[in-house]
Amino acid sequence: CVFGATFGFYIFLNQIQNQTTLLITSFTGLSQMLPGLIGLLFWSHANRKGFIAGTLIGLITWGALQFWPILTDSLELTHRLPLHFAFDRDTWTQIILLSVGANALTFFAVSLMTKTSPEEQNSAEICVITRIDRRQRLPLQAKNAREFTSALSKPLGQVMAEREVGRALKTLKFQPSEYRPYALRRLRDTIEANLSGMMGPSVSSALVSRYLPYEDDHKGESDDIHFLEQNLDNYHYQLSGMSAELDRLRRHHRETLYRLPIGVCSLTQDGEILLWNELMASLTGINEKDAIGAKIESLPGQWYDLLDSFLKGHEYKLMIEQESTGPMSGTRWFSLHRTRFDQKSDDLNEGTVILLEDETEHKMLESELMHSERLASIGRLAAGVAHEIGNPITGIDCLAQDLKYVDDPEEKRVIANQIREQADRVTKIVRSLVNFAHAGQDTSMNSHQPHPIDQIVQDAIDLLSLNRESSQVIFVNEVGENLQVMCEPQRLAQVFINLLGNARDASQNEDTVLINSEIDDESVLIMVSDEGSGIDKAVLDHIFDPFFTTKEVGKGTGLGLFLAYTIVEEHYGQISVQSPILIHEDIGTRFTIRLPLHNSVTSGNT
């Protein structure tokens, strides 16, 4: 195009100027593109504003000193010989140096004074970083940026090693204390790219390979997801057609994961964190930039211990409690879920996805439901309580009246002791009700203490015996003595109150409800068996659902068995039901509770 335009211009000027002069002029004008082209390829701060400003200044200088004199001279002198006018060598050399210099200076100054757009930054990184392959996720022997300086000081010297490592850290905007494996791989590649500009690619590659080597054990070798993501993000402005559609789909899925209302953490097989979404950062207090690319062992102690024990365990779902600090201080409950990538998926990194969900509000609501059910139980016991307290109060009144007519000191002492016994009986009844009403407000696992299970069952029987309006059945407590479990006694008593209350409601007067126990390995089995009407097989699978009841309206909340199931799970136990237990008569129900014995319970919160 330039040569064609030059020849056309030569014809337009009626061949007054010779073609050599016009070609030199055209070459000088074309050279104004040179500073911008070189700067955009090798200087990361270059931008389009600097390029346009520099090119305009260069073209104006070229036009004023070279193009305009030729044009005016040609239009004024139409009879000059074609070969008469030609540039002096020194003249056009000075013009090209002056115009290109002004161009380059303006380009440099404007680029520094103006802001580079994200698109230009991405393109600059593509151009500035060399072709070094960073697709493999290999572990480095150096574990932090400071070890890079120590390793490179041997071939480069301390001063130059510090300068090169500092320059690479500044380019990548990393801190000198950087330790994340992904960040260290990028740091290594950037140092190699910088050194290749001074020493050449082969020398820099050999130097970095020798002094910043990968570990010999390459079990963790796989595609570097971070590198692929970064490259796709940098190039997505240049994609078109199906590639652009796939890239938009990729970014949509990534943004969906990042904005999910549940914490998501994706780990490689060797424990490197690939994904740490927004809610995960909020729940744990660990910033996304600090987590992604780091190993799981670099997380704060409480979260490392939790996630590490969960990954090493066999459970795929776990409820835990954590003591949080900061604005969300206090005890919080979290549920953990995990799943593994299918090992048959050869095109994916093997690893694990962990989901973290805040269950604190659900736990608080559950506690309120338990408290409401407990108060409802007290309401049902009210009539029996009044009767049970009325008897000793009447006895106390009678004994107090007798005291007025007794003169014998020994008889007075006997009556006084009888009054104290009746008062203790009232106190015991009131204390049982108060404890039952207020128990369970602290649902922390740390409040669990060893307690005899037979005593818990007996307390539940004593409370139920206060209700005189229900069927009077015979409770038989055959739970073995000295069987202790880690528990909150009053919460576990709620389980047996619900089970024994249901057994009494399903039984006839004078029927027997048996509570016995068996030891199975490191667990104790407590069976609650009755001779009542049993449970219909059609509803047997739903009895632990919340608000499900087979009782008449107003006689049951439908929360008793649901709360019993929840409390048993909190105590690391299981509850199951069998009905009927007497096959021929088609009657009877047995609830079996399995709880770990105290001597088999290990310490810890998980």
C-alpha cells in the first residue's frame, strides 16, 4: 500500500519529484508506527492513548519538516526537472531521528500518565510473559519466596537475586512472604521469563531448572487449573464463535459456584485448594486470595484440624460446632458434606469438593422447638403435679397442727422430721420440673458429661408418674447399673419422656412398659418395649418426621419423636423402631437407642 501510494503521489505531482525522495519520505512517515509496535509488545504499561498520542506527534513532526516542504515545492514549481530536488542524507536522517524520538517520548509519557484498561493489561501479560509452559501443576522444592532468593543467590549473587525476585513479585503483585504453591509456580516462570531477556532462553531455562527445581516425586502432576483459568480470562476478548460461547458458559458456571449460598471448597488430591467461594470466605474468615492456590495445611489451626479430620474420616456428612470470633462470635454449628471426583474422569483432576453450611439458625430454632415441646409436656403434667404436691402439703399442715398438742420432746422431734421429709418431697418434685423446663438451653457439645443412663431413665419415669389423668401403666426399669454415657442428662431425659409417654398412651391400665439394656461392643442398647396397639406399617417410615402425629387434634404436637431422633443423633447415637413385636397378637412396639459408652468416647469436637 505504501509503495502504491508513493507511485500514485509521484504521478499526481507530474513527476516533478524523483521516486527516491518520495520513498524516503514515505519510509519516514511509516516509521512513526515503530515506537508503538515495539512498546506494545515489550512494555506492559503501554496503552492505546499513548500509542495514538505518540503517533500523532511523530506524524505532525514528519509532516512539518519533510512532507509539507515537498508538497508545497512540487505545487509551486511545476516545470522543475524530475531529478533536480532530492534530500540530503544528513537532512532526512535528522528528520527521522527527531520525529521518531518525539513520537517515542510522547508515547512513553502519555502511557505513564494515563490508566491502562483491563483489556490492555490482559493483552500486555500475554505479550510480556514468554512461551514457557506452565500447564503442569508440579510441586517446587522451594516453599516460599524467600527461599527463591537464597537459591538464586548462588548463580546470580545476593544483590541480583534479591532484585530479580523482587521484580517478579512486583510484576505479579505478590508479597515477599508468599507461600502458595500456585503463586510460587508463577513466580518461578516469571523469573525465568525475565532472565531470558538478559541471558537468552536456553541459559535462563537451565539456570532456573537447576536452582529452582521441582520435587522429584511428581505424584501431584496434573493440569494446572489456575494457569488454564488465567489464560482463558486473558484471551477471552479475542475468542469468537463456539470458543467464545464455551468461554461464556465457563465463566457463568464459575460465577454460579462463587455466588452459591453455601460454602464451596474444591481440593486436589494432594490438598491444594482450587476453589474457595464467597460464602466459604465469609463463614471461615479466610480471604479467597489467601486460600486459593494454598495447601490445606496452611489454613488456620481450627479449620485445618476440622477439614483434615473430615477428609481422613469415613463420613460424608458431619455436624460440628466451632467457637467463632469477630462480629459472629460465639458457638456456631456447621454441617460438612463432601464428594469425590469420579476417578474414571481422566480429563479432570482427582480431588474432593467440600460443602460448608451454617446451621446455627436451624440449631437455635430446633432448641426453641425442644423447649416448646418440653413446656407442653409440663402442661400435660400440671394436674398430676398439683395432686402430687397437694398430698405432702396436706401432710405438713396436719403435722403442724399436731405440734400444738404435743408436749413430749421426742415426739416433737419425730413430727419435725416428718415435716422435713414431706418438704423435701415437694422440693424434689419442683426441682425436677424446673430442671426439665430449663434444660437444654445450652446445646453445646462441651456441656456433655458422663452420667448413669439408668438414673436418666428413672428420672423420666418419676416425672411421668406425676400425671394422674393418663393410663396408669407399670414402668419397669431394668437398665444396667454403672452404664455411663457422655450426655446432657436433662436433654436425654426428654427422649425417654417422649418414648415412655407414647408407650403409656398406647397401653391399657396395668400394662407393663419395660426398659432394659444390652452392651454391644463399645455401645449400650436401651430398649423401650410396650404391649400397646402398635404402629401401623403405613406410617412407620414417617414417625420421625416433624409435626407427624397419629394422635387426635390437641393431644400431640408431632414433635416428640422428631426431637428424640435429633437429640440421640447429637449424642452420636442411633434410634430405631420395631412394630409389632408380638407377631401373633399383632401388638407391641419397641424403640431401640444405641449410644456410645463413656469409656469409648474420644475427646474432641468432631
